[in-house]
Amino acid sequence: MSLFPDIRIVPFPRLTQGSRWRAEAMRSYSAPQLLWITKGQGRITVAGVTRGYGPHNAIFIPPRTMHGFEMAGQIYGSAVMFPGMADLDLPDTPHHLRIRDGQVQVEITGLLDGLDRELTQKRAGARRAIRHYAGLISVWLERQIELAEDVTSVPVSARRLVAGFAALVEKDFRTAKSVAGYAADLGVTSTHLTRTCNQTCGRSASDLLAERKIGEARRLLADTRAPIKEIAAALGYASPAYFTRAFQSRTGTTPTAFRKAD
């Protein structure tokens, strides 16, 4: 067992082994996380903005930020979770960094290797060392953000609107709230919200909302014994039949068949 259970380093192969949907489903975590990708490529959607990723990309995702992967083959790297460490001064907004400097790549790899050693080896002073490594990783991230260029062509106004939508979805996706309701909260029309979502991530607003609901439905079906009718109600579906149709439309299988197969 780790001497410092608050921080975790999870290798990407462990994130993606077993059911692929667990890595690709739209979701969020209560703790901030830093993804360091060393091999492989694909696309990641964070707060409603989709970008391609590849080797030597660092992606910071704040807590309770909706995100999901698309993977082209096997991905290697690490995900670092920082729960209960508000004093690290980690960013409040997502960042996608492409690290081209070889020395900087070696630096973050060394910090992660050192942190992993302290988490797994029972040595004197491990708790102090873990906190110091976490602080150095935070400093590394701050410095790379300061040096980074904005590589996306998506206007800031569009990113801000879609980030607001993603944050509201994360808060309310368990209700029956419609895209029109989210648009009204944001002070825009449904048409404008959908057009902006298509611009930032190639999905409509209703697609993003549905993906978040179905991602949670998969998790509940796989990890709990809750009856399907309870899951449908917990996610704001009007009836179990409507939930089944929506689930099958998105996944190609029924909730019952998915639960049996997972």
C-alpha cells in the first residue's frame, strides 16, 4: 500500500486494459490530473475542446472537468492524480502542452520516476519526498504553461462558451435538462451553442450531453448492481424504455446485454 495514498500514478496501459470504454468514455474526476504521454496518438476532448495528442504531450485537467479520449492504438505514458493537495497551486483551467525540448522531456520523466519510487518504496522520509516531488511537478507545469504557445485556431470566445457548457453538463447531467435549458443558462440560443460545439470539438451540444450521460450509465451498469430502471431515473431519463433506446443508439447494445458482457 502506498505511504501517501492521496497521490497516484497510473500507467496508461492500466487505464486502457480491459474494457476500452473506460478510457474513452466522457467523464470527470474530483481531483486534478496531469497526463504525460510518451508514445501513441489520438484525440482528447477536454471541457468541450478537441485536440490531437501524440508523444511528449502534457495535458492538465482540473477537477470536475468533463473529458474523454479517442485512441488510435496503444497509448503509453502516465496519469498523475493530485487529490487533497490544494496547496500545490495547480491551474484552474485545462492546458494542452506539446513539449518539444528534449531536456524538458527528460526533466518531467525524471520527476515522475522519482515520485513513483517514493510512492512504492517504504523509505525514510517518503511522505516528505512525495510532497516535494508533487511540488516540483507543479512548478514544471507552471513554467511550461508560461512558455507555451496557443496552438489552437478556435477563438477564445468559442472555447469560453463551450467550457461553460461542459461545466454545466458536469453539474446537471443527471437531470432531464435539455440542450435548450443549458443554452438559456448560458444566455445563447440552442442553435448558437450547437454551432459552437461543432466548431470546438466536432460534436453537437446534444452529442456532448448524451456522451456524458451514457458514459455514466456504462459505469453504473458495470460497477453497481443497481436495477436498470433506477439507473434510468438517476440519469434523468423519462422511462427505462427511453433509456434503453438512447443507450442502444449510442453503444449498439442494450443496457442488459452490456452489463452481461462487461
